[in-house]
Amino acid sequence: MKAFKITMMMVAVGLVFLSANGYAAELKVHGVFGSNMVLQRDKPIKVWGWAPKGQQITVTLGAESAKTKAAGDQGRWEVTFPPQKANSHAQKLIVKTSDKSIEMINIVVGDVWVMNGQSNMAFGLGKTTQADMETVQAHLPLFRRFGIGPNEQATPQSDIPADAIQGEGWTVASPQTAGGFSSIGYSFGARLQRALQIPIGIIDNARGGASIESLVPPHKFKDHPVAAAYRAHLDKRIAEFDTSAAVQRLVEKWQKQIADKRAKGVPEDKLPPKPTAKNLRSWSVPGKSPSDAASCYNGMFGVFKGLNIKGVLFHQGYNNAMGTNCRPKRYRVLLKLMVEGWRDDFNDPTLPVGIIGFCAGSIPQTRENFEHWTVSTASYIREAQRLGLTDLEDPTNTAFLPAYDIQIPGLHPGKKQEHAIRAARWALNKIYGMRVNWDSASLVSAEPDGDRMILTFDKAVMPDDMSMTLEGFSIADISGKFYMAHAAHPIKKDVGIWNTANKSCDTKKIHVSSPLVKEPVAVRYAWATS
């Protein structure tokens, strides 16, 4: 249950949320608002909800008040307060009508980041390898979390249902609560809060099993022929879906189950009820599956559109890299549309968006298993993520944050901290202007030179262990076949050893070659599952 106090000044008999004419029958605030909330600083603060049509609403935030009336088909109301600077002083948010008052306490103002994607973004801190050290330090009263559980919907929703709000709504970070935060969200947000010394809020709305199609705002599918064709195909599936037949299949299974239970002497009052359309698993209903167009956005992201936010971290990819689901060209298109749609819906043309690269999770590629792990759909999705950002009309405040080298062994590993640290480095440097190293080297050119390729970068390429070993490269000849390659920095002086003191190597260049390739035409790096 959400944490706020409701006071009834006058009791009405038979009061329900929606009246017979469809208007709201009582005062209600949108589900995203509640005690312990973090409001976005430096942007207008909108507060909205529903009430009986025509009823006057008074909203107070701290020392400021605003009045409005419930209007429209559902009795919707909205007020907007001027922007506030970051403020850790607890305020009250009070919404009143003539007969009811809703009071939310411990409201602070800072930055709000959304943690979106699929299961590895939703993965809880309490299940990770670093959980004990992170949670024991989680005395962070200015770091809060709001969680939205699975709520995929075929059409855009206006509110978050109570059963989709995790826990009591906004939760203050502490050693007792931190385990329920998403791992990446916690490790990212905690570092921002400590560095910036302002309130930080995260909204965890990742959905396990979500495909990128489900995370694109619905109005964006018309903006590209590839996306429009996909949407048209889905609409056809929706039109052809026979709900009655699907329910009947459930009923037939149920009939067999209860016959078996009755034969075993199970009492009638212990038998499961007859299934209805509500019992259909969302995955089996076109338009409602977390793999279908806009379904997760409709019920878990766009549902709080109107709330200003600072930015989004996105970590997803598995569902789009599995077998026949792998369509990298479509993924690239949809990622661009997704980011543009978020910026449209949250009215921020340069909304910061960090894409944490798809880290596929398997046996890492080595020289011994090179051929086997080169054949990987993960590589194509990872590349589509990077290219999707470059396709944006305005890539300002975006970043592709590689995770390939983390080399995780399973689909749901407990190793998440490094992803968050890289994201925090990007945000602190590029979004907040702090002196923190974050970005890796970018390729400037690739030129053939006899039997090798010379790669030139915009900055030094330095392995973590400061050695000369550069793994993960492959090289192709004119046939297009790639072979495992040797890669090394060229030696500036004939000193014969790696020597950082006299800078004997040109660390902005890498020479790539293979004895099996005499005339190279292409080079790949990190083109494997992990």
C-alpha cells in the first residue's frame, strides 16, 4: 500500500472510484505521487489526478499553493508549480477538495532517473555478488526508489494500478530496503547521490522478457516503414486472435484438473475457479505480450508521462537476440524511434539516455574456442544498439556504454556493479560536468598496409592490466571470412619491451594481422557472444 494519509471530511454512502456517468467519484492522485517522493529539480513540477467533475482542487507543495477544477470525461485535474532548485528539506504535498484531503510527506527535490529494459535491469541488488557490501553502506536518506511491476497493456494507460506499484511506492534507501532496488539502479543512483550531494530518485520500470518492440511509444511506429510494417503485422494478429477459443482451451485443461482433484477427494471449496479471459497469460495474447508493440511502454513508462525526469538508463537485448527473433536492422530502427519517443513524451529534446550494451552471458570467447563463439546473434544486436544512437537527429546527451568485456557466464548473472559504475562515470562527466573519466577510445580510421590493418583511434587504447595483450580482434580477407587475429600497439623505439615510462608504444594505433590473411579488407572487435 502506498504511503500517504487520507482524511475524509465528509462520509458519502456507496462511494466508488468511478461514478455511473464515468466521472471520478472521489479525489485521487496519480499513482506515481506519494510520500518520500523525489521531484525533478529545475523543471516545472506537475501534479495531477482525478476528482468528481467540476469539483475544486487545492494543491499545496511546501509553501506554495495552486487551485484548479476537475474537468473532462474522467474529471482529470492538473496543477503546475514553478521549478525548484535541489532541496533536501522535506516538504509536504497536500491535495484537497471540500470533503477529502490526501497528504504526502517527506518530499524532496533533486534528479529522477528511469531504469528501463528487461530482466537484467530489473535484477534486484539483493541477488547480486556485491549485495552485502552495497547494502551495509546504504545509509542514504536522500536516495529513493519507485518500482513499477509487470503491467503490459495493449493501449496507453493514464494511471498505474495499485497492484503494479511495488512495495509502498517511494522507498528511502537503507540497509533494510536497498536489496529491493534494481542492482544497476542502486549502484548508479548511490554514486550520483554521493558525488552530487542532492536527492536522487530512480524509477525501476524494467520488465523481464521485454523486447524492444514493447518499449517504443505507440505513436512512433508510423515514423519508419520497417516499424510500420511490423505494427501492421501485429494489428493483423490482434484482429485474428480468437479470445473465446483461447479461453475454451483453458477451460478444457481446468476440467481435466478438477476431475482429477475430485477423484482424489479434494473438497469442492478447494477446487480452482473456472478460468476466464483474465486468466489468459499475457504472452499468449497478441498486443498484450511484453514482446509486442508498445505494450510495456503503455503500462509501465508512458503511464507517468507528464512527470519531469532527468534521464534514462536502458539495458536490454536478450529477447531480440534469441534465435529467429534476431532482426538487427529492425532493432536499430526501433531503438532510434524509442529514444526519440521518450524525448517527445517527456518534452525534452536532449533528454539524457545511456544505453548499457547488451552483455550476452556465455562462455567468453578465447583463442581456443574462437570459431565456435564467433557465430553469435548477440553481436548483431549489440552493433544495432550502438548504431541506433548514431542515427538520432540529435545524439546530444546519449552514450553507448560497452559491457562486452565484463564476460558474464549466464543469462542472469549476479555481476552488475561494473555496468552501473560505467553509467555513473558517463553521467557525472557528460551530464553533470564533473572531472571523471568515462569514455573509451573511438576508431578514427582503418587502413590496409600489406598483410595487416592499421587502426587509428582518437585516444590511447590501454588494456586494464597495462600489458601489451589485445584480445578480441578478428580479420577478414576478400572472401569475407574472419580469422582470429594478432593485435598489438606498434613499437616506437626498438627497445624490445613494453615501457610506459618512455612511451615506447604508440597507444593510439593498433596493428592487426593473421598468417591466414594476406590481403585484409576488414577487422572486427568484440564480435562474439561474450
